[in-house]
Amino acid sequence: MLKRDTNSKIRKLVLGAWNDDTESFAELYCLTVDDTYNYCRYILDDEKETLQAVEEIYSIALRNILKLKDPALFPAWIRRIAFDVCYQRAVAGTRTDLYSLLHPEELLSLPFFERQIFFLHDFTGLTDKEIAGALHLRKSHVLRTLSLAREHMLQLRKMSRAETL
């Protein structure tokens, strides 16, 4: 987790990256790569796959840095990219029948935070404690969010069934 005193530094570095300063982006990478790597490692559980994912994440970030609206949101933005990349890699490596049980359209309709915790717990098999560690949250918050995500999934399935009748 990034320290609060790094937030102003991150803002300045993002502004530099917006102006095509590659050294600024390199410093952003150095400040955030450990957290990104650890997050990806929790999800992917494979060293080589994790390193490839981290490379892809920062490549996406570099190409899309101008799309970031607020420089202070860089750490959250990187985390979102990391989730998307790891999600795609994890899903690509699974059996089709297992993935179809998740109802991807329902999963993707959840708010990002709920989707992330639901996916990490129910799809990748991480424990509440592991998720709390990966996301730097309290275990009780993970459990509450997981419960909300499951409630929302059930509501979506009920609505979907009602529409088909």
C-alpha cells in the first residue's frame, strides 16, 4: 500500500508522464510495481504468468496515461487495470463449463469493488484473509462486500428468470 506522502509525488509524476516524460513514468512504475506484482500474484499464483501480467498492465497504463482524469487516482487506476488483466488471464486458463457457471454478464454488471472481491473469492479460491491482504482491507470489509456481491448476483438471476418467463 502506498504511503500518504507519496500521493503528491505521484501527482507530479503523472503530470510529467502526461507531458511524455518517460523518466516520470519509470518512477511511477518503481513506486507502484511491488504492490501491483503482489496483487497479481494473489490472483494468478504463477510467477511467469504474474510477470507477464505486470508487463501488460504497465504497457496499457503507458499507452493510456492521458485517459487518466485525476493524477491522484493513479494507484486505483493501476489496480483496476491489474484486475482486468488478471481476470482475462484467469478466465482464459479455465474450463469453459466452469466459467459459464459465473454468468459473465451478471458478474460484469456488479460494481467494480464487489466484482473484484467476488471473483477473487469464488472464482480464484482466495480466502477472506488473503483477499484482505491483497487489497489492504479488513477481513470484515471483505466479508461484507462478498455478501453484498452475492445478494446482487441473486437479484440479477431472479430478474433474469422473471424476464424469461
